[in-house]
Amino acid sequence: MTDKYAVLGNPVHHSKSPLIHQSFAKQYSQNMDYSAELIPLNGIEEYLKNLQSLGFMGVNITVPFKEKVWELIDNKSEFAALAGAVNTITIQEDGSLHADNTDGIGLCRDLTHNHGMQLNNKRILLLGAGGAARGVIQPLLEQEPAELIIANRTVSKAQNLVEHFTDFGNISATGFLAVAGEYDIIINATSASLQGQVPPIPATAVTRKTFCYDMMYSNEDTSFVRWAKHQHAFGSIDGLGMLVEQAAEAFRLWRGIKPETQSVIKLLRT
């Protein structure tokens, strides 16, 4: 019998998750099927109740349901509990749901394993204070950077995140225009690239030693990646690798196997 998995979202037709997980399954001859399920905007709660009866062993959650699912599931990993959002659900043998968030692990793995970046003792600037930023703060702080600065248009939102994660490391908040100094790594967790825009931070934040990372991804350079290249950053890349790495962590949680990711990233790039 084939094990069933899926990504739940709205819209979801554009999702690369089925291709990614089917590629993982092929690597290890896993008998599993992974589909993309379009869920009505007001239908996620009812769908979650029926996951086991529908035959699913696990699902991924994408926009716009990550925060709503967080509210609906009590049994959460520490990452999910602090992130305020869920992107991975495992259906337990008794039918209960266990929620996790693999986004931060995916980001850190892409930076460290795929791009050779050391995060320890580095000065990191995280742009944005929304759900995408919140989901990666704890994993970033676990890498023990020298400092993690959250910059946002509304400083109070960034400060709220600082208060939430202050026990995990050296973290502070600022506004976009008030960003000061130079950074080893700059991570764009805003959706500005989707509109072809860039957060209005000073170009002086970037040096020839700065690695710039956009959590958004595209078939062509995102606006943030183009901006970073224009500032002669040491490196600049989009978040496609993060997408694959967070999926790999979900696959590991479900199947007990950590899949190889480089070939899948290459497949998506081409």
C-alpha cells in the first residue's frame, strides 16, 4: 500500500513540493505518493480533522494556513511553538497530529552545508518581522552568532520578536533606515522581492565580505539578489535551497531518512 502525503494550501498549483518529495522518495525507493491539495480558505480546520480517514501519514502546510494551523494543533515541537507557524504535520498512530516547523532548519542548512557559511560569531541582519522571520530566529540563534539584528519598517514589531527570543541569544531590533554598521550575513525575510522591491536599508551595510540571502526564490535573480550584486557583496543567492532543505527535514521526520538535496536543488534550478 502506498503511503500518502501532501502539501495543503491556497493557491497550491505552483508548489514545487510534489516534485521535491517525489525526488526524495525515488532516491531511497520509498513507496509513497505526494500531492498538492487545494483547500478552501475556510476549510483547513475540517480538512485537518479528516487527515487520517483520508489516508495521509503526513502533510506540509503552506500559505495562507501556517498560522491558522498553529492555533488548531496543541501538540507542537519547540520550533513550531516559538515560530507561531506550522509547515509540517505528522499523523501519529492514534490519529493525533504533531506539528513542526522546518523552515529555520532549512535556512541554516542551506547557508552552512550548501554555501559554506559559518554563522557562529557572525553579525547577522534579518530583514522583516513577519511570520517568515519569526520562523527562523531560534534556529539562527542556536548557531551562536555574535549578534542577530532584526530590522523592520515598524520597529515595534521587530522589538516584539526580540522580547520573544531574548533568552536564546544576542538579539536586537532596529528600523530599516536606522540600520548601522557592516554585516557578515544579511537575510531578507520580507516579501518585497515578490513586488520587485528591496527593503530600504543603507547600502553601507554590505561589504565585499557580506553574504546576502533572499528567502524568496525565482527562476531569475530576485530584486534583493540583484541589489546585493550591485553592492558587490561577497555572495548573493535566493531561497530555493532553503525550500529543498526544509522539505528534506520534513521527509526525515516522516520517513526516518535524511535525503540527499544537491541533486534536487540542481533539478529545480534547471
